Amino acid sequence: MMGSDMKRLLTIAAFSAVALLATGCDKLRDKTPAFHNTDVTGVDYAKGFTLTDHTGKVRTLEDFRGKIVVMFFGYTQCPDVCPTTMAEMATVLKEMGPSADEVQVLFVTVDPERDTQELLSHYVPAFDKRFIGLYGDAAATAKVAKEFKVFYAKAPGADAGSYTVDHTAGSFVFDKQGQLRLFVRHGQGPGLIAHDLRQLL
């Protein structure tokens, strides 16, 4: 009788252990990714855009469904933040290896007066041939900046054509379903960005 009771107790204990392990696996599977950059999942803005790319094709966020999208607002004559950000993203893709093909980097100009399609077609792919430059007229630029809560404003230079543009320096990251997930502050370093992109993949 004692032997039977002992077997029953051992069986119950074994099932309990399996149940606990299964529960632990569920928690691991459902665990929220640990990001280094700012998690903005669920915010009610930056839902999309309609702009023209540097080949002349009209683009929307839906065109990139199935890829991680990194979207940066800048301009080609930017002396510091823009080229360093683009170079940083090029390094990120190199660090990611083959999985970099699942990431699309978009450069949106906030200087539509000077950043023509031709200029963007030379500037943006120079950092990585997979990068895409996007532009619109003044109204379209203002609309997308408002949707993304991006600040930009001309800062006068020595003459009318030599102005600079003050602008928001971070990047927006969308997951493969087109949902905004992260805001990447300028100067985070490629390692931290690559880590977060891998979490989303």
C-alpha cells in the first residue's frame, strides 16, 4: 500500500514539475523584448506616409511590410548628424550579416527645396545601396513631419542658399507588421541598434 502511495505521489510530483516547466516556457516565449533604445510601442502617431523615392516611385509604409523599417529625417547638406547617422546604419547592416536583407533604411529629406530626386539618388545609396531616399514637396514634407512629430526649421546662413536645417535627430523603427516600435536616439552606436533590430526580427 505504501509503495502504491509513493508511486502516486511521485507521479503527481512529476506532472507538477512538467507543468511548472511549461509555464516557464510560456513566460519566456511571451517575454517582452529587452530594448536598448526607447520602446514606443502603441503610440498613436507615425502611422504612415506617402512620399516619392529617389527613383521617382511613389512609396508608402505598406510597401515595406515584411521588413524592419528604420526611418530617419535629415537633409543632404547636413554637416554632422545626418551623415553620421547614415554611416552608423550602414555599419549596423554589416554587423547583422545576412539578416540585414530584412531591414529597410529610409532617409526622408526635410529640405525639399534643395534635395532633388537626382541629388538623393546619389547621396543616399552612397552609404549603402539598399538605402532609399524619400522626398515630397513642401506640403507633403510638412504633413509627414507632423504625423511623425518631427521638428524641422531653417537656420539662416550667410546667404539665401546656404541655410542649414535644424531637425529631430532620432530614427523611427517599425516592425515587420508596420507597427512603430522604437525611437533610436542619435549616437547610440551600431552595436546597440543591431541588438534591438535582432530583437524585432
